Amino acid sequence: MPWYTKGLLWGGITVIVLLLAGGAYQFFVTFQRTKNYALAGEWALQGAVKLGLVFWPLALLLVLCALGLAWWQRK
């Protein structure tokens, strides 16, 4: 597998995990307040989308860092 494929793969996985973590946090916080699964799920989706829209430069930086690490560790 080429070095840039590894970098994009790990960078993409990192970004997806961070979005899922943000959505899960929003879900649990909302569910504790409202005890409503539907509302908590809706707010979690909105929270993950907002996180993605606000922090896209950070996500791009993470992908670029993963690409740089993959290039540095190539054989």
C-alpha cells in the first residue's frame, strides 16, 4: 500500500472517530437532560454536523499530519 494511502486512511479514520465522539457526547448529555431518545439522537446528529462544519480546518490539519507521518515512515 502506498504511503499516501496509509496517511489518508489514518487521517480519515481519526476525523470520523472525532465526529462520532462529539455526536456521542451530545447524545448522552441531551439524553440525561430530557430522557428522550429521539430528541437526543436528533441533537447528536446536529452536534456532529456542527462539529464537522466548525472544525473542518482542524480535520484537514489532522489528515495532513497523518500524510506527513506516513511519508516520514515510508520504506
